[in-house]
Amino acid sequence: MSQSLKYVQEHLDESGPTDVSETFATWAALVERLKARVSERFALERDPSSEALEDFGGETGAKGRVRTYSGPEIDWMVHSHMENAAAGFCNVHLTIWLGPQVKVPHFGMALGCFPQGWVYLDSVPRSYLVTDTDSFDRYYEPVNERWEQVRNENSFLEPFVSRSAFVRAGLSPTAFCYMAPAADEMTSLVTELAEEHLDRWLGWVDQAETVPVEEQAALAADDEAIRRNIAERDPANVMGDRYFGAETTQQLVRALWGGDRVLPRAHEHEAHRSR
């Protein structure tokens, strides 16, 4: 299993033009199925701030869509894609940030091509796991055996390691983050892992204890800081600049963390309804 140390844009620039439209369609359909399951489980409302991003494009032929949601249990959910598939690039997101009523890790999922296939699946920590050993023992240690199995039994996978120290700091110890040729072998494994990831996460949510009310505001503030920092410090934002321009990219980044949100935060829903 080889390993390289590059940014997304370096992988894309070093490869010749490759049409990844078929893989993009596979990723988009997978994420759509998972998003439908989430919508069945949670009460969600489309945030008006993302309506302007329903259909956007750039002069290079790149295009995209961002839909954001929130609700009583979900603070912020992003269902999005950006692609210039004919030129070898696509990115499909489903990220789900829970409200502070529970302390279950957030759901992270992004699939892409540049032009190799790429997968990121993670349970985004909400605490420092070296001190919060309860969260580590509940949510990360049980996944470690599967993480080892995937790494040891799939020689076609190449670990994706970003040059950005901040990106590496944001990964949990059981993050699935790989590249591989965008072929049936990879898409089959990614589909299996993504469905497992959602099943496991939904089970965690259903079994979680309620966070004491007096602790929820601080947890909500930490959650937003994590989300904002991840969005704003992502080195792959340069791909947005390249395809859509700096102004649209900044709007996209704000959509990822909720900078222009209209609907209330998850922990504010009760107060909002009582007005």
C-alpha cells in the first residue's frame, strides 16, 4: 500500500485530463440514497441561505449545488456537489453536525475524483479523545478492528495524506481516507463502508444520553468553531477559486459552516417556536 503526500490540486494537476462522469454519477447517487435515509429519521428544514446555491457554475464548465438543512436535532447538514467531471474533478458531500443535546460524533462524508477516486468517512470528534476516554471507548475503539481490516485487506487503496497539518489534525483515529483508481472495486467497497458508517452513526444517536442543559451552549459553540475552522482552512478551497472565482468560493465556504444561516441553531429551536 503506497502513500503520497500531496494536496488535492497537486494530484489533479499532475494527471492528464480524465473524464470521471461515471464515477461522479455513482457517488452522487450513493449520497442521495444516504441523505434520503437521514431525512426519514430527522425533522429537517432547508435553510433559505442555500437557495442561491441551488445551481451555480463557472466559466470553465464547472457547476455545483449546495443544499443546507437544520432541525431540532441537527444543527447543520450539508448535501452538496461540485464538479468538472469531464476534466477529472468532482466532490460530493454529506456532512451532518448534531445539536448539543447529545455528544455523538458528527457525521463526515465526502467522495470525489481528482481524477483518482477519493473517499473520506469519519466520525468527527467533539472533544479531545486522549482526555475524554469515555467518548473514545464508545465511538472509536469499536471501529478500530474494521479500520484495520480495510487497511490490511485492500491493497488497491492508497492512504490519502494531506500536506496540511491542520487537515491531518482534524481526522479521528478511525477515519477512512483513501484514494484508488475509480473502478468497480473501489466504488463497491466505498458503498459498503458508507452504508456501514451511516448505520453505525444512526445507532449511536438513538442510544445516546442527553447532555445536561447547562452544558449544551458550550458544546454548541465548540461545534460551530470546529465546523468553521474546517471549512475556512481547507486547502482544497483553491479548487473553488479555480472553477468558480473567489467571491463564489467564499459563499460556498460560509454555506459549509452556516455563516449565512437563517434558521435557528438546534439548541435554539424550542425558544424559536415559543416566540
